[in-house]
Amino acid sequence: MTDARIVPDRLDTRASRLLRSWEALLLALAVAIFIANAFASPYFLDPWNLSDATFNFTEKAMIAFPMALLIISGEIDLSVASIIALASTAMGHALSLGAGTPELVLIGLGTGLICGAFNGLLVTRLGLPSIVATIGTMSLFRGVAYIVLGDKAYTGYPEAFATFGQGYVAWVVSVEFVLFWILAAAFAVLLHVTSFGRTVYAIGNNPTAALFSGIRVVRVKFLLFLMTGLFSGLAAVCLTSRLGSTRPSIALGWELEIITMVVLGGVSILGGSGSIFGVVIAAFVLGMVTFGFGLMNVPGIVMSIFIGVLLIAVIALPRLIARLRPHRHA
Amino acid sequence: MKSRELLLAVIIVALVGLIATRFPAFARPANLANVLNDTSILIMLALGQMAVILTKCIDLSVAANLALNGMVVAMLNATFPGLPIPLLMLVALCLGAALGAVNGLMVWKLDIPPIVATLGTLTIYRGAIFVLSGGAWVNAHEMSPAFKALPRASLAGLPVLTWIAIVAILAVWVLLTRTPLGRAFYAAGGNPHAAIYTGIDVGRTRCAAYILSGALAGICGYLWVSRYAVAYVDVAGGFELDVIAACVIGGVSIAGGIGSVGGAILGALFLGVIKNALPVIDISPFWQLAISGTAIIAAVAFNARAERTKGRVILKSAETA
């Protein structure tokens, strides 16, 4: 009994210590990028520009939070961007049938929930590996959006609907930015304070041990897929509202950016460790890099090289350092 | 495993037969040869991807690798039209292998999870195309006639593109079934720990699989660009998912260690037949994405079910014994 308690405790503190230093590193990087941007462009420190910059990451971060939980539990969802496309298409279709703003929001969230449930059923009931199952649903969900829309687009969303993506709560603080902080706080509490959060870590570290210690692994995983779907639906509402139109290619390639955000935030792609705080900083880092480069007229695709290098470097560096450490001891 | 490939072959034949009942021209040998030719690049990439997946890894950077190589050879051809085509193909092969080796070394030496490493190189390789070309296209009129003619040239009734795919199929088949390295691919993915105890260097084996995948992507880069006579940043965008889909439909297990050359070819052909059949039966090409998505899910569900019943049988016999 005591042995059983010592093992997870030791794993826990080691992991959290590592994470704390990781987040410190990331925070330093964020500050460095902020200062570099402020020097590089005189327009960077303008409050409205900074406010605009937050749109680069708020919608992606809404999905990155539940995705972080999903990846910590040892699963992954590659279909999130396609869920946005399908949810947005469903909203556009409802709009063409005369739906008002509340119905549109409900349909967006509902579509996300249904897609999440479908992913969850494939993984938990049929026992499919989540990476392949969601590659499949990634094609399927966006495929349905293409079948419905083809090369056309839905436009003409009502003015009230524009609040979500274009509205401001006060001065330069956008509705999306407030939503981002609320979700960050909610997911931080869920993952780091509640027993549900502990079960997510337990499942990610050892699903068999978690099952034998009485955790309903299947139900927790299903709930996580459901959550990821729901918040993809929310992101669809915000993005559709901000763009004011729906095309089947909406949010194309976002799944990779969202996973990059989560991994950059220090969540282990192998499951079992990570924190919401790290994901929040990673969101700011990615958003500011994108925005800063944009101000300097660096093309988007060159930014993606930087993000790719960043992704590999942040994972390779701790491993290289860890490799040097035993040499010092010996 | 054999029955699975047979089933997939039957499904493909049935699909072709069904289409032929209304459009007999579709099943004519000439058209089927066209479908095979159109699917050649997918088949070659699927073979490389299968080797990687066999070792319990994944290569998301194949399409970006292909596009980068395509741009390099297209720019070389546009600048030095005198360079012989075989030399350009060799350049593509070596550069592709080198880009694959970058993936492999990260997985082997730095122990970076394959999905993260290749996600990173996917964006880096795509970005490199932009840096190299400045976002400009290399168009048909800038390419030499010989550059564009090779994949179309006919040899014994089939285009050279198809012949290259056939050679690649034979080479990968020999590699996987007749060489120690091929067996090591299976061992490294089937049970990495057991593989280490039998003296197989799992990391090196994985790196070799990435180099194979990269080399095939390199060759396909030249073939793609010369076939469509245009090179730009977004060539084959998102094609890595088609490649993985072909493997999964062909019965390659994403958990590693399971898969065959025949399965990968049939998986690619299944997608190829659907892609070529949709315009014939007058269904909007917009349906293709949803159909391949459904096929992937069905194929994985079939794989999972097959593996699960196997487990049950063992348990039952243990109980009765």
C-alpha cells in the first residue's frame, strides 16, 4: 500500500518540477518575443493592434484547451478543424432556412457535440486508434461540408450574430479574448483542481493501472472527445461570426496549428503530463510571432518555418540537455 | 492477412464491375491502365509510408518532401535545360532520401515522437519551397520538352510513370520479404523490446524506413511536377493524408508490425478507382473527401474487429483447455 503511494507521488513531483521550469522557459520566450516585436515595429505597441493580434490565437486556443486534456489522456483528435467546417456549414444551412442568432449558436455547438460524440464512440466503443479514426473523420466531416457547399459559400449572417467574433466587451477587449480567459480558467480548474483532472493524468500515464484503480477510463475518454467537439463548435461560432461567411475550406490546416500550440505548451504528445498554463503561454507565443512577423511583412509561409523549427526545438532541447546530464554525474 | 487483401481486391473488382454495368468504357483495359497510371504516385508513396508505419512511426512530411523535390528539379531544369533527366531524378532521389534522413535522425538520435518530428518538418519543407522559389511558379513553358515527356513516354504499351511504379513495387517487395532490413521493419514495430533483444537496432531501422519513404517521395516529386507540368508551393498539399489513408485501407496497422506490399497497393488502387470513377458516374468530385473518410473509418474498424476476435479466440481456447 505504501509502495503504491510512493511511486505516483515521486513521478508527480518530478513531472511538475520539470513542467514548472518548462513554463518559465516559455514565459521568457514570450517576453523576449514581445520585446523584440516592440523594437522591430513602431506599430506593435498600439493597443488596437495588440487587440487584433489576439484574434490570431483565441479561436485556436478554445480548442487547444480540451485538446490538451485529450492529449494528456493519451488520445488525439485530428478532426477539430473539420468539425469547425461542418459546424459552420450547418449554421450556414440553418441561416438559409431562416434561423436567428440563438438557433445558429445552438446549431454550431450541437454539431460540434455530435461530431465529438461520433469520434468518442469510434475510439471508445469500437476501440479504434484515435489518430487513424480522427484522420478518417477529418476527411468525413469536411467532406460533408464540401458535399453541401461545393464551391459556394454562405454569407449574410445577422448583425447580432457578429457579436461573438467582432464584438468588444470594453475598449479594446474583444468578446473572444474574454471567452479565452474564461475557458483558460475553467480548464485550469478542471485539470489541476478537480478529481476529474487527476483521472486524466492517471489515464495518460497508465490506462491499465487507471482502470484497475476504479477509474472509468472509457467514460472519461468519451467525455474528453465530447468536450473537444463542443469547443470546436464554439470556435466555429466565433470564427464564422468573425469572418461573416462559411466556405468548406474554413479553418483548413488548423488541427496542426492547434496541436503545435498544445505541444509547445509543454504537453507531452505521449500523454501523462502538461498544464493549461503552458498552453496559455504557447497561445500567446504563437499569436505574437504570427502578428510580429506580419507587421514586418514576413510572408505567412516563412512564419510556418519558424513555428516548425520552434516545435522541434522545444522538444529536442530538453532531451539534449537530459542527455548531457548523466555525463556530468559520471 | 491474405484474406483481407483478397477481400479488398474483390471490393475493387466489384466496384469496377458495378460502374461497368452502366459505363462499360470504364472497365476497358486502356482505361484501367489509365487508372493505374494515375494512381502510380500514390502507390509509391504508400509503399514508403508503409515501411515507416511498420516500424511504429509515421511520416507526415511525405507530401511536403515531394513538393520540395519537385520544385528543386523544376528550377534546375528551368535554369540549366541541358542537364540530363536521369541526373535530375538522381538529385531528387538523393535529396528526398536526405530529407527523410532528417526525420529519421530526429526520431533515432533525439528520440522525438515521430508525429511531432514530421509535423515540424512538414511545415519546414513547405516553407523551404517558398524561400527557394520566392513564391513563384515554374510553368510548363519554362520546362524542357524532355523534362515533361519522360513520365508520358510509352514503353511496351504502358507509360514510363507506371513502369517506375512497378519497379518501385518490386524493389520494396524484395526489400520487405527477402532482406534482413525488411524483416527488421516488421520486428521493430511488432515488438520493439523483443527486437532489441534479438540484436536489431530499432532506431537505425526506423531511420532506414524514413530514408526509404523520403527517397520515394523525392522520385515522386520529379514525376508529379513533370506530369502536371507545373511546380508551385502548394503542390500535393494535404496528400500525406491520402497516402496514410491508402495504407490504412490496405490493412497496414498504425500500431506497427502489420502490413504487406499487396495491401498498400490495393489500398492506393481503391482510392484511385474512386477518384477516377466519380466524374464518370457524374458525381461531384466534392464527394471524394467524404467517401475516402468513410472508407478509412470502415477499414480501421475492420482491422480493429479482426484483431479483437483473434484475442477472444485465444481466451476461449485457454478456458476450454
